[in-house]
Amino acid sequence: MTKTISIAAFLATVLAMPFLASAAVISIQLDPGMTNSDVSALQTFLAKDSTIYPEGIISGFFGPLTVAAVKRYQTANGIAPVGRVGPATLASINGTSVGDSSDLSAPITTSVNTTAGSNGTTVMWALNEPAYGRVMYATSWPFLYATAASVNSSNGFSSAQTATLGGLQRNTKYYYVLESTDAAGNLNWTIGNSFQTN
């Protein structure tokens, strides 16, 4: 059996492709000072509009130029210009919606397991819904989330998250916070967690 497609349907598909292909996919919230592939994806997205990010530098570092570009993007899209990529900005960039979503609940962490070694630790946690995850950590508590070391989960958008923290000091107590963000931009931080390297 041969399928036929109307010219109108074909044109609608072809014309929609650039818009679908241009959507950014940023898996976590981003703060000034961070360096990772999500920052590069953010910069690539912002650089598509020279009025938003005229410098167009794709460095992977969330520095002052990126902060200014994020603020311009937020202003242009009716988001408070805070200069960080929070839930509303993340949803806007990824082409999802926060404001009109029926999902108003943050993901719930149902279990957490750590496996500590001498210079590294693996943190695994389960959630009641798919989300993006990361671990922020430091050797003192409390710590500033924006400047703390962090590792994104290797599982992407999932209800089972895994992050491997490397380059740790031997025989040292670390404090950590798990960050989980669902598709609607609802955010959950766990606190009061720690582990000891061998």
C-alpha cells in the first residue's frame, strides 16, 4: 500500500523543521560561575539572536557576558531579569511552559544511596516522576549553591538519577544537596545529606 501526503501537510512539516531543530535542550538550572556543556548549549541558543547575545562567545563558562545575555533574554520574554537560568527561564528556552502547566508539585525524592570510595563517590536517588538532576557538594555546611562544586546526573530526564563525584579528598566528610527539576520547572532540593570518603 502506498501512502500519499498532501502538499499542505508536506509544506507544514518542512516549515516547522527549523523551529523544532532550533530548540535548545538544557537539562539543569544554571548559575553564574558554572562551567559545563549546558552552559555551552545556553550560549549557543542565546547567540542565535545578536540583540540578545551580540558577543556570541561559546566558552562553556557562565561569566558576565552570559549573565547580561540571559538578562536580555529574560526581559524580552517577560521573565524577571535575574541573570540565572531558573525554572521559568529553563522552561522558556526548552520550549516548555511553566505558567500554564497543571503540574504544580516538585519531584519527591523517594530514596538516596551513596557508595563512597577513597577519591570519589557515586550518589543515586529515585524520584516519583522523571526529572533532571544534579548534586552540589562541599566540605562545609552550609554552603553557597551558586559557587559549590556540582555534578549533573548522567541519566538525563529520568526518575532514577546517578551522579559520580570524582577528585575528592581521602577520609573527608562531604555535605551534599540533590537538585531535581521536573518538566514543568518544579524544583526540589534535599538537605542534611553527607558522606565520608575512605
